[in-house]
Amino acid sequence: MNKLEQETIINFNEAEATASVYTHNAALIRKLEALADSRPDEAKRERSYPDGGREYIILKRWVKVNASRILTDEQKASIAARFKRA
């Protein structure tokens, strides 16, 4: 599969407390595998596909969308100065 075909699909509805996650993303697979190992009642392995995709069932409340902060040039300079001191 080429990179364009390697999707991540998160699917849930308003009636159920769980979400289905289908992904080819290696970092997300590692995170979901760790959750399935440490919290088997809340994160379950569903299927592995021959093309490398994996499917998991997780709690819907774990699905988040986080936008990064918008920093001014002054804030960026301040953060850079702190990193240089450290």
C-alpha cells in the first residue's frame, strides 16, 4: 500500500460508549497496543489485516481533538531563551 492508502479511521455513534479505530499509523498502533495490554477492559484488539492495518475498540471519551497554541513572536522568543538557559 502506498502512503495515501494507509488511513486512520475513527468511527463512533451517539448511542454507544465505544469507538472503533482502524489504522496503519505505527505510533498509534504502539499506543493502542500498550492500552490493550494495560487496560484490556477498556481497549480491545479487534482485527489485524494482511496489509498491516489494525482495528481496535476503545472508549469514545478517549477520542480528542487538540489544536496547538498560537504563539506570538514574543512568546516564541521567550520560550527559545528558556531552552537556551536550560
